[in-house]
Amino acid sequence: MVKVALFVRLEAKPGKEEDVETFLKGGLPLVMDEPATTAWFGIRLGPSTFGIFDAFPDDTGRQAHLSGKVAAALMSKTEELFSSPPVIEKIDVLAAKLPE
């Protein structure tokens, strides 16, 4: 069961929307190597607004993800792709339905 999550809001620089989409799609193989990342979604919220939602069984898994390859890649691309730094919100999951 997942108990904690992250929501990261990303605002693309003008003209960088396709690059952000490509970046998010490229993050999937990286999180496949993270056993504590139970669910991971790269999402588009609007024309230039994107996000990442991911869920974990506990805070140890969440912290491991924040110290992992996806977070490092995100921070290395911040100045190039985003009009402002990513907004990272820690979330407590109250209920969830996941595949078994």
C-alpha cells in the first residue's frame, strides 16, 4: 500500500513544451529501477504546465526517490527547460487503488 507521494509542478519556458514532454517520457526507464516507487506519472496539466506524481509505501522510499536519478536529472534541466524552479509537494496518501 502507498502511504506517501510527491506532486511536482513544472512550468515550461516558452517554446520548450515539447522538450519537457520528451524529458518526462524519458524519466520512466529511470524510475523502473526504483523498487520503492510504487507508481509514477509524468503528466501534462495545460499547454505549458506539466507535473510528476509518484507514490511510495513510506517516507524512506520517497526520500530515496528524491535522492535518485530522476530528481538529479530534473534539477540539471531546471534552468534550460523551466520558467521557474519545480514546486515539489510532499503528500500523505489517504486512500488508493492500484493494480495487484
